[in-house]
Amino acid sequence: MWQLLHFIRQYFTVYMFAIVFIVGIYEAFVEPKFLKRKGLDRDSRICKGIGIFYILIGVIALILRIFFPM
């Protein structure tokens, strides 16, 4: 567990959080609209799920980085 926290603390910087969060926002809210217009409803739902997963991972990693200093 401590190795995971150390890994997150070492590699997950604010810039990495911004990249993961922006990609998550794009995947969750922008890309599904394009896919629905093309008639790809299943792909749209999958894309939205991946985007929400990215957002959650980014927020959880940022919280771990802030509240568990090493």
C-alpha cells in the first residue's frame, strides 16, 4: 500500500492531474455527442463510462497526493 502511495506521490503531479481531468471531461461530455450523431450509441455509452472513470481516477489520485504526504 505504501508503495502505491509513494508511486502516486512521485508521478502524479498537478500537471498530470490536469491532463487526466481534461481528457476525462472530453471523453465524458464531448466525444459521446459526436459518436451519437454517427449512430454509434453503444460506443457513446462506453466512451462516457471511460471518461467518468478518468475523472474519478484523477480526483482520487489528487486526494491521495494531498492528504497522504510522504
